[in-house]
Amino acid sequence: MHPHTAAVAGSAIRAAAGARPFLLAAPSRPTAPKAARDFVRAVLRGTHLAPLVDTAVLLTSEAVTSSHLRTPRSAEILLRLLTAGHGLRISVYDEAPVRLPVRGHWPYAPMADQPYADHGLLLTSRLADDWGVTPYAGVPRSASLWFELYTGR
């Protein structure tokens, strides 16, 4: 769990529950992870969520890098950041069919065609307060990786 997390987990962060949304769309290029890191840092800097910046940036970088590595250059990567009083939720969507582990389960058997995926998910499973994979309405069988970090408020 994130070092700034309270012992009690916060409630799920949803736009319908008053969380503020921020969106970034980036082409699947080697520059996408840096653009995503800069975006997350810019949104969170100077807010009450600033203590979560380093972890949010690290996990975002891992998720976007994973998306970039498995999508063609013609694809887009969408990052959605929701901020709330007690934390944040980041979701990374891409256009590639993918098989990822079910919400919050680790360890899992890495796929032979995606050997890089296990390191990012290991970090996510250890540092995020909650995380998972949800179906995405884009390409059939595509998914989004999401994680939440709580402030402990």
C-alpha cells in the first residue's frame, strides 16, 4: 500500500460521486509515458493530493509504458485521472486486446508475449490502495488498467 495511506481504505473514486475528471489522449509513441507523467504531476502539484504525486507518477509511467509496448503507433492511449477529497483514481485505456489479471490478484502467470507486464503490475499491486482491470468499450477484449491511491483523510 501507498506509504501515505491510512489504515482504513477509502471509498471507491467515481466521477458520479463528485470526483473531478482530467483526460489526456496521447499517440502510442515512445514519448507517451513522459507526457503522461508530466500530465499527472501538473494536475496534482499544489493540491491536497501532492503527497501522492511520486507514487501516482511511477504507476502511471508503468501503465502507459505497458500500453505503448503492446499497441501499434497508430493507436491512442487514453489516461483518465479522477481526483477526490480522499484520493485519486487513474485509468489507462488503449486499443490492444489484452489478458490481464483480475482485480487485485497477485501473483499471476505472466504471458509469454508480454514478459514486461509483470513488473509494472507488481509495483501496482504493492503501491496502490486498490487496482484492477475493467473491460473497455473499444477494441473487442481490450481493457483498462486502473489504480487508486488514498490520502487517508
